[in-house]
Amino acid sequence: MFKHVDYLQFQAKPEKPDALFAAKLQELVGGQFGEMTVMMQYLWQGWSCRVPGKYKDMIMDIATEEIGHVEMLTTMLARLLEGAPNEATEKAAAANPLLAAVLGGMNVQHAIVTGGSALPRDSAGVPWNAGYIVASGNLLSDFRSNVAAEAQSRLMTSRVYNMTDDRGVKDMLQFNLARDTYHQQQWLLGIEQLIADGFTENGIEDSNAEFEHPEANHTFYSFDPESKAGEGRWARGPALNGKDEIRYVPDAQPLTDDKPLGPAPDPKLYVTYDGSMGKGKPGTGAGAHAQGVANVVNKIKGALE
């Protein structure tokens, strides 16, 4: 259950309408790293969290706050669009340079689609996409994604902040910058808490670690003979897994003689082919079914042996 308080978390009062700036502000609403993304990302992570208590409550608290941030931005956008032109003629625009400027930079969907309100889209008009969010069910992986999301969101907010002189807009964006600063820390501290509580040993996602290639998990491969990458900390010193010393391999060479060629193609797919790998197997529904059955049988045999 969600409860709604009929006040914004922080004020969203521009000094004056500005339809051109409203078009830019859309990026902070429906862009890939806008507030809609972090709102939906944290809500999904919170709903999916299997650890009751402080972890689930923390995620849901910040998710709920982000709903309020979307509300702040959409309210600001509606106020920036106050009095934006809903009709104009070429003659009227020619007689009014200010009107011509507004028409030249305004997102016309603000007038046509929403009637002077915000859009769930970015500054280029691209609709918000659920594919932007990360909610894996693994808190370590999710928290790392959240740090990146907050950093990108803050960076965009900072850039948009420099695009206006409106004190009211800047006032709200200053609050948003501060919250993004804290939220980055919150997720980083969440990773520290996961380590302290024993959910992860060292903050590195290492599921199935026992099956990893023993050398590749602490090796930096360089593929440029003149690369200076070996001078960085990532190429020297102890690995963050707490077990190994990082190994640097300059001018790395292939670790196999396997070449990147697929099998001979199905003749009925009309792939350009020189015949060097023999005749391709014609693909049929019956053949695919038989192959699937054989795979299942082999897995069962393997499990029983």
C-alpha cells in the first residue's frame, strides 16, 4: 500500500514560464538515467527483495522518495509550460520574435499530446523504456547498478542546471543534486553492509567462483603493444578478491587455436559459402526436435553417472 501526501517533497516554483527549457528538462524525467528510471528500478528491486527488514525497507524508502521526485519534475514542467503557445500562424511568429523563438525550440508534444504537461519521454521525444531498469534479485549487483544510475542522473542534472538562470528552477535542482549525492553514498554503504552481514565476501559478484578459470580471474590482458594501461592500479597489486595478485599480460596473444567460423551453413538459407567445411546440414523441424530430445537424454545420463 502506498500513501500520498498532497505536498511536494521540495518546492518546484519557476520564476517564469520557459517552454524551451521545459524541452531540456524532459531528459531528467524520461531519459535513460532520469527519475522515472531510478523510480521504477528501485520499486522493482524493493518488490523483489527476499531479505525482510532493513534492506527491503531501505530500498522501498528510496523508491518511494523517487516517486516524489518524478512528481516534483512533472509539476515544474507544467509550470514552465504555462502560457506556451497552442496555436500560431507564420504571420504571428514573424511579428513576435519572442514567440518565434519559443516555437523554434519548444517540444510541440507538450502542446499537442499533453495539453501543457510533462511527457514520459526524454528530451528527444523517445518514450521511456522499461529496458532501462536493472532488478536482478541479487542485492550486490543491483546496488552497484544503482550507484551508476545515481551518478549518471546527477551528472545530467548538473548539466541541465547550467542551462537556466531561473532561480526557482535552480533551487529545485540544487535539492535534486544533493539527493543524488547522498543516494550514491547510500548504495555504496549498502554494499559495505552486505559485506558486514556476510551476504558477500568482498563486494565482488562471484557466484560459481569455484568454476572460474583460475588465471583469468586476476589477469589484465593488454592488446596494444604500446599500451600504457599496465601503469594503472587495475593492472598491478592485490586483486580485490583478497586471494590473488593481479597479473599483467602485455601484447596478449590468443589462448586457443580455435578460429571464429561457424559450421557449414544450411543450403536452404542461401548463405555465401566457399564449401571449405563440407556440406551443410539442412535444418528441419523434425531434426530440431530430435536434437532436443537427444540433448535431454544425454543430460539425464550425465546426472545418473
